[in-house]
Amino acid sequence: MNQKNRYKVKPSLINPNADNSARRLMAYLCDMYGTKMLTGQQIGVVSIPELEIIKRETGFYPAVCGYDFMNYSPSRTERGTIGQDTDLALDWWKDGGIVTFCWHWNAPKDLIDLPPDRSWGSGFYTKATTFDIEKAMNDTASEDYQLIIRDIDVIAEELKRLQQAGVPVLWRPLHEASGGWFWWGAKGPEPCIQLWKLMYERLTQMHQLNNLIWVWNGQHKDWYPGDEFVDIIGEDIYPPERDYSSQLSRFQQALSYTETNKIIALSENGTLPDPDEMIKDNALWLWNCTWYGTFLFEKIEDNLVYAERYTEGEMLRKIYNHSLTITRDQLPDLTTYPLPNL
């Protein structure tokens, strides 16, 4: 790949029927790629102090906020969970931020439910379920396959709420599949790629969800479903504490998945990279999304305070005030951003 042109990405989307909200966001992302990094933060599905702690520490909100459809999974809602992330994401968009969603998809059935580490609440982990993705995908008449369809359809209803409100979504399902620790990656690449394609076709064709930008996060070339099924490539990286390097090797790894120029994002991180190191190494992740909880805060007595363990406060402030980075207040109005000329 021509290193000079690696950041030139056409703002076209894999869904030919992508709506104007998704097209405007993709145009903006392509315009920024290689020149800026959008700051980002995942919020916790139980407690959500992360955004206010970042604002308190830096004076700014992140440009991107990460949400999770975990508690909308049917095998969780039937046990009493109540999802709130769709509503939070709607508010975030209204306030001028960019929305990204992952889905810690509790297995549709066959949860082991043996606390503490194999409880139903951990049902997205391979260790906490006997649900067999390979068996399900090989028999479309089976109950297991139909339950997969049921679960996708449930999440489609949440995505429709976002679409109806004009919210484009950086959609990152089936994340970290190659690690094998999630049930969708437990049987190797082929069943997972089948599931990715099924989800794409079900959401875009049957449910006509045209507000999605598809962020693939499989983390290994063998798991790549093909350029026609991927808009953006994400890497999840958890470096050692206070390791502020650019993560150049992982950036280059992500570039190697395809010969086609695709945007590369740091879709999850623990410690944040130093923007100066990113510039020096020419490893310009388009956005980061720091994971929630102890990666950002700790509880001292009754107070939630910024945790210095992974990224020191001084470095966090440097990042949020750096010329390379974009915070929420620096985003354009994405409802009127120029549509791309393709």
C-alpha cells in the first residue's frame, strides 16, 4: 500500500441505500482521517459517570461516546435487565456528539449460570454458555438459528429508534471475535463471518436500517468478511499502564487486512496513546474509545475521582487540548455537513 495515500478513503458506504445522516458522518470522518483523532469514551452499562469526569478533568466532552446493547439481549431482559443506552445515545446526539454502539450479545440460550464467573450476566462469554454458533449457522431450520434471528430483530428495533431520530451509528457488532472469548468467535472464522453477513443482510435489507456505518473489529485477517461488508476497521488495544505509545504495530496490522484503503480506528483502549507519538509514527487512528469504569475512575470514600492508573491526568489533559484531537465542542453540525460527491 502506498503509505502516502493510506489516509485517502472514499466516503462511500457498503450499503448503497445509506441515508443522508450516515453519508454526512462518513464524509466528515473521511475528511478528518489522517489529520485528526476524535476523542472518545465508552460509558458503563450500570453507572455512567465517565463523561462528566472527563469534562471535569479536561474542560471538554469527548467527540465520540460508546454505548452497548448488552442489556437489550433477550436472554438478559427475560431475567430482568432494562436497557437504557438507546435513550442515552439519543440525548448525546442531540447535544452534538457522535454515537458508536457495540453489543455484548448474551447467548440466545444455553447459559450455564454458575456464579461467579459463569453466571447468566456473563452470557456473552464462551465460558458461560454452551450455545454452539457453528451448529446454529449450519442449520437454518433449527431453534438455535431462529433465536439468533430473534435477537438480531430485537436490536433492530433499537437501531430503528435511532434511525427515526436521524442518528447515524458507528455500528460495531461481533467485536474481538478472533480472541475466542465471546461465543460468536468460539468456533473459528467461518461461522462468525456467516453471522456477520447474516446480520448485515437482515439489518439492511429486511429492517431497512440505513443509518449504520459498519465497523468490523475481528482483529485478525482470517476473520475479515470482505470489503463489501466493512466500512471501517477497528482495533481494540489494552497496553500496559501508562504506555502512551502510538501502537504502531497494531495500526499496521489493521492496514494489512485488506488492500483497499479503509479508515482505521482505536475502537477500544485502556491507556490512551500520546498524540505526539501518533504523529511521529504516522499511526493516526481516527478515533479512540477508552473503556469504562476503572480505566477512567475510582471510588475514594463516597467520591468518584479520576484514576491515574492507566492514563495520568496530565496526559489526559494534554490529549484533550492537543491540536491533533477533536472534542465534542469542535465537531461541525453533522446534520448539515456537506454530502460527499461520489
